[in-house]
Amino acid sequence: MAQRREERTAAIIAAAWDLAREEGIGGLTLRGLARVVGVRQPSLYEYFESKHALYDAMFAVGNRQLLERLDGLSLPDDPRAALKAFMATFVDFALEDDARQQLLFQRPIVGFEPGAASYDAAVQVLERGIAMITAAGLTDQGDVDCFVAMVGGLIAAQASNEPGGDRWARHLERLIDLYLDNPRQGRTR
Amino acid sequence: MAQRREERTAAIIAAAWDLAREEGIGGLTLRGLARVVGVRQPSLYEYFESKHALYDAMFAVGNRQLLERLDGLSLPDDPRAALKAFMATFVDFALEDDARQQLLFQRPIVGFEPGAASYDAAVQVLERGIAMITAAGLTDQGDVDCFVAMVGGLIAAQASNEPGGDRWARHLERLIDLYLDNPRQGRTR
DNA sequence: GTCTATAGTTTGATAGAC
DNA sequence: GTCTATCAAACTATAGAC
């Protein structure tokens, strides 16, 4: 049964995420993971050929979760309202889990580059985001860049200075309006 | 001569920064540092009682460099122009050296918290920045938070997506105008 | 597929001679 | 103050029995 093996693999990845949440993404070790899974450390090599392969699988699962959540949204017709709902979901997702935010949106593991298959989900997320921004009226590359940087800055400030709070995140909607209302070439009136 | 010792300590810290620039801040090892300094690894313990103490000294030196550069600016009288010049210098400093940016503005070393003395310079930098923002007209805490997050977001996006370029950094002045012209409670006219 | 055993490496830190 | 020698610990990864 190949299905049995896939379920087991998924359970190990889930346990790895649990552990990363406690120990930090960089503090994840195969010994620790084996302990919570209930096997000996070498047995994990039956499911992942290296530690990098484990990170890669975690990266893929995390991005697929994000993609599912974004695709599950029932967005309003108004492009601006839709963008706000989309980005609020994105920010919530990022702030829910610091370890996940680090592995998905930063590069905290030296030498780790996600494989093409795992990267695919991340690319899809980015494409959806840019499509939403464009639909809301920001077509200039510089405007899109600034918008993306702003959202990333909010997330980073919130996660590192006040995890669990909303001191920064609560300004998201206002800032979205600000950016949409002031494109680079735009006139205020 | 205690002076001789201080000079040697400073030289070791400088070498550590050189090495961190090559190997990454997390890849810095005492053995590697000893090699480039020209001594054996245990000899470093004559100058730093632990690796954390070395990081702490590096953190302090980096922040003092930033403080010197900011204090050395001859700023225009106009508060808005002054803020732009101040922040441009800050962003340049952060983007000059990725390892330095990581140690100073992120927390890439697990378990490392700068000591009070080293933290002092960092606090002074932040205070100066907030004073500049306030002088330019943003007095609301939420406005200051958003401004700081925006600058951090620009730096992070630039450093991680296009090191050495200016695709994000070049929008700094325009975004400063945008934030100053649109305070939370403000009216456009 | 899981185990025991261990190789092989790297690291921070200490002891003690000089 | 610098050295040699070494400890003690952690980790990833592999070999081979069952």
C-alpha cells in the first residue's frame, strides 16, 4: 500500500511543523523529530533522503495550505474590497505561526533552496497576489513592488516586535487604500 | 598597556565582520576567525569570554558605526527634507552589508540578546529616527509605526530580492512623501 | 520498514604547559 | 598571552542485522 506510506509521510511532516513551532525552524533536528514521531532517528531516512528533503516537504505543505486558504475565500466583486480581504487572509496566515512564516517567506536555513515542485505552490501564491493588486488598479511595476514591500514590512514588524498582537497589522486596510489611491503616475484629482 | 589590548580587540571584531560578510553571520565560527586573525582558536578566549560576547561586541560596533554616520550628516533645515536625507542614509547603511543588516536589524542568532551596553547605541538610533519622523509631522503612534514598517519592508525586499540594486530602495522618497501627506487623522484638504 | 551501532564531522569551551 | 591537546556535545548520514 503506497497510501499507507503517504499518510505516514504526511504525519511526519505535521509533527515536524509542530516541533518547529516549539523549537524554532532552525532548531529542528532529526533526533527530536524521531522522538515525537515515536521512531529512531535513522528510520526517518525511509521517508526523507536528507534533512533538506524534509525542509522541502515542509515548505511545500506550508505553501499548499496557504494556497488552499486563499482559494477558499469568497471574495467580494469590488476589486479593492477583494484585495483587502485577500491580503488580510495572507497577513493572518503569516502571523499565525512564526516558524512557518520564517520558512515560507524568509530564508532562515543556510543552503536550503526549495525544489522546483515545492516552489510551484509559492509561485502560484505570488501570482494570485499580483493579479489581485493589478485588478485593484496598480499596474505599474514600481507600485506593485511598493505594495508588496509594505505588506511584508507590516508582517515583519508585527511578528518580531509584538507577536500575537495587531499594533501593526491593524493598519493594513488603511495602507491598502493609501497605496491604491496614490499610484506613481496618478493625479490626486 | 591596556590600549594595546583594546586595539587588538577592535582588530578581531573587524576581522569577524569581514568573515561574516563572506560566510554569513550564522556561519561565523571561532576557528575560522582565529585562522584569519592568525592565532589559534583558544586564544580568542583571551578577548571574548564566549561566542555570544563576540556577537555582542560586533552588534555594538555596528550600531556605533550607524550612529556615527547619522550624526555626521549635515541635514537641511526643512524637516521633510531632513527626514528624507536621514532615512536615505539609514537605508544605504542597511543595504551596504547584508551580514550587518541581519545582526543589527533582525535576530538571526538563536539565543543571542545584546547586552544593555551594546543595546544602548541601537536605542539611540531608534530615538533619533523617531525624532526626525515626529519633527516632519507624524506624531501619531500608528503613523510612526507604519512609517517604520514601510522603511523596514523596503530594506528587506531590496536585500533579499535584489541585493546591490535599487528596484525597491529608489521609491523611498516618494513613499516618505506619501506617508507624511496622509496621517491617520489628516484631511487631504 | 525499523532497529542497533557507529562513522564522520563540526563546534564551543577548558586545562595546563610555556 | 599564546600555545597544544583535548573534552564534551551535538548533528547528519550510513551499514547491516532482523
